[in-house]
Amino acid sequence: MTDAVTALQKSLVEAGQALVSGDAADAERRAKAITALVRAERDVAEFVSVLSAVENDDEELCDELLRRLVRYAEANRHGAPPEVLERIATEGLAE
């Protein structure tokens, strides 16, 4: 990450030098490129954060489904009536 920060700082200095030398169009182009890169980095970080949350939800969902399957199998093994098995199989994830 420090390489990216160093590169962006260098680009920002170059944009400033272009502005000082009177090349406003080049300075603006460079500044827009820096802005786009920073936004892209922020978007990637946000995506990774959301993806991590989704993966955690997937783990929780799998854990819950496994618990329900175990409850269903145990109830079935102990001769639970069909309506009890159906309730276990169809109940919502939140108990």
C-alpha cells in the first residue's frame, strides 16, 4: 500500500508542477486521474468489506442449516410425527 501512496503523492506533485508551469489542462488531467484512482481504491475497499460480511452471513447460514438438519435427523430417528418433521424442515432460520 505504501507504494501506491508514494506513487499518488508523486503524481500529485507532478500535477502541481504542471499547474505552476502554466499547463492547466495537464494539471487538471493529472488531478482527475489521481481522483479516479483514489475513488477506485475506496470502492475496492468497500467491496472487500461487503464481501467479507456476505461470507460471514454464508457461514452463519450454513451453521444454522446444519443445526436444523441435525434436529430433523434426531427427531426422525426418535419417531417424531410427520407434522413435527415438517415444522423442523420448514421453519424460518430465526428461532
